[in-house]
Amino acid sequence: MKKIIAVHSYKGGTGKTSLSTNLAATFVRNGKKVCLMDLDFRAPSLHAIFKKQNLDYWLNDYLNGVCEINKVLIDATNNNGNGGKLLVGLANPSTEAIRDMTAKDRKWEMKALGRLLALRSALLNDGNFDYIIFDTSPGLQYSSINAIVAADIVLVVTSLDASDINGSQRMTSELYDLFEKKTGILINKVIVDYLKSKEEQKKFTKKMKDIHNLPILATIPCFCEVLRAAGNFIFTEERPDHPFTETLEDLAEKVEKF
Amino acid sequence: MAAYRKIEGKSTQILEKIRENLEQLNEKIDVMIEIQKHGQRELPENLPEALDVMTLLSLPDHLRKTAVTLCKLEKATADEVSEQTKRARAVESGYLNQLVVMGYMKKEREGRKAYFYVDRET
Ligand SMILES: Nc1ncnc2c1ncn2[C@@H]1O[C@H](COP(=O)(O)OP(=O)(O)OP(=O)(O)O)[C@@H](O)[C@H]1O
Ligand SMILES: [Mg+2]
């Protein structure tokens, strides 16, 4: 089933960008056609991961109605010959563009929502993509809510931090539920002690499910190696045998069935 | 014979016109019923000009569902919206007309069909 996925969180730095990028890469390794988009216009990130600086067109331009989406998308497929394809849409990281995006009015945001909604027919119906993944800004940003409204499912990344858990719960009742979104929780940066055995992992997941009252699609340990990669490369591509990669494969499977 | 045909054609036209008027009347009644049922107090005092996500969030649940569906369809009849929301056509027609009254949507007739859409341009 073709899907638009919004990766969101209440607080910043929970792992949205890392997880959306690695989830996209995992889908691609499984032969899927994926479009990964940076909708974090306040703090663009994907341009750094995919090492692009001076582009003619950014997602900003698509939302501004300056160009169509095909002008923005860049092929970032790491050729592994299984038919998978990765295209990325990047947010303009220049200070000027960030300033411009934060000064938009409601009228503009309404048009931007229309542009995001139009991606479904352009990319999923006509363009043969299997997934569109939106990486978003944390909290109640306009661009993030637009992404959530346009998406089929929301993946909420949260740590075990009390404020993060509390914020995610609030967003569930005050945002995702109001738009009747299918929502799944990804608990990231879990202390490995909590996940030592299969038994403990199960107990932990159950506890999280009760707290969030939503399906827990992944419990991802905190790995120093992931931190050390420092966003310089796509971890699951470089380290196919690492447990982080295994966790993401499991997540990809769950998202596909979700 | 020709004269008879002419009269027949004329009366069909008149019947069509009556039917059209009845449908429009029906929609107006729908709006009035909706407004009465949910009360004017649900209408925001200063209508914000845009149907953006913050406005969507502020709408009562039943109207939000209709508004989001129309945003996705871009331009649609009450029939098409009710197909998506799985609510009765008459109910959707009422909600859509209420959203038009609130200034969030526009309505346009094409022949016998009424189309609703979000005006993103003006
Ligand atoms: N499972 C993990 N184990 C260890 N480090 C992680 C893990 N997941 C993410 N990180 C690290 O956490 C930091 C923040 O991650 P990331 O940039 O993906 O978060 P974000 O939610 O996108 O942040 P922002 O809200 O600023 O956009 C990065 O340094 C990343 O490498
Ligand atoms: Mg990020």
C-alpha cells in the first residue's frame, strides 16, 4: 500500500531526521521507490546528509509555487540493483530562506497545504512512488501540522524524557486525534539495560503502549555508533549488520503493514 | 404535433427549473438547521480569512472532518464528500453550506451540480 508518512515529535533532537532517513534507506533496500522530504524549514538537515549545497530549486520553491516538484527532487539512490529508488526533496538552508519561511502568513500556509496535498496524486498515483516520508520540525509548527494533515500516518519519535512523553501525549489528543491520523510511536534512544532480553523488551513495550495508548512500532536503543556517525552518512547503508539496522528493518515491516 | 412537442419541451424545462429551485431551497434549509442545531456561538467572532491548519484545528469535530475532506478533494460536490466521510449526503451538504456561510469555502454551480472548493487565490 502506498503511503505518506510524517515523522514528527514534540521536542527537538529526538531522532526524527536520523530515523526518517534510515527508514527511507531501509525501504529502498527492500526495493521500494521512496521520496524523502525535508519539511524542517527552520533547521534544514537533509542537505547536509546528502551533501548538496547550491541547488536551483528547493522544496521552498515548490511550496512557493515557483516550480513543480520534479524540478526539486534529486536522485540519491545508492545503486544496489534491487529496483529500489530514493529521491530527496531538500529545504533551503540559507539564512535568508529560513527567515523568509518563518515570516509566512496564514494565507501562504493554506496554499502550502494545498501544494503538499497535491503531492499524493503527483508522486503516489502518477509517479509510482511507494512512500513519501516527511521529516518535520518539532512541536506545533505550521509546516509540521501541514505535513501531518497531508500524511496517511504519523510516526511520533519520543525519548523517555518525562517532558517528551507528556508532550507526545498532549499532541496525540490535541493534534493527531483531531485529524483522525493513524499514529504510531517510536521510542528512541532507549537505555540498552531496558532491552537486555526479549522478555524485558516485551515488558518495556507493553509499559510504553499503556502510557501512550498507541501502538509502539519500535523501541530503538541508544547506540554510541549512531551518535558517532554524526549524520555524515546513512547508518543503515554503511552498517548492514548493526543492531540499529535490524531495528529499522523491523520498523519498515511494521510500517508497511500498519 | 410540432406544437405539442414544443409544449412538452417547455414543460420539461419548467420542471427542471422547479427542481433546481427546490434543491437550492433544500440546501438553504440544511444550513439553517445546522446553525440552529449547533448554535451561532460555535462560529468564531472574527472570521480569520484563511482555512489553514490552525483554523481547521479550531473547528468543531464534525465540521473539521468535512473541511479536511474538501481540502483533499480540492473541489467536490456534497455527494463526493459524503462518499469519503461515510456520512449522509444531506448531512454533508448542511456542513458544507455552513462552512460557506462561515466564509471558509466557496460554492459554485455548474449546471445542476453545486461544487464546493477552498479559494486559495483571493
Ligand atoms: N538511536 C540513537 N542512538 C544514538 N544516537 C541517536 C539515535 N537516534 C538519533 N541519535 C542522535 O541524536 C541526535 C539528534 O538526532 P536527529 O537530528 O535525527 O534528531 P531530530 O529529531 O531530527 O532533531 P531536530 O528536532 O533538531 O530536527 C543526532 O546526533 C543523532 O545522531
Ligand atoms: Mg531533524
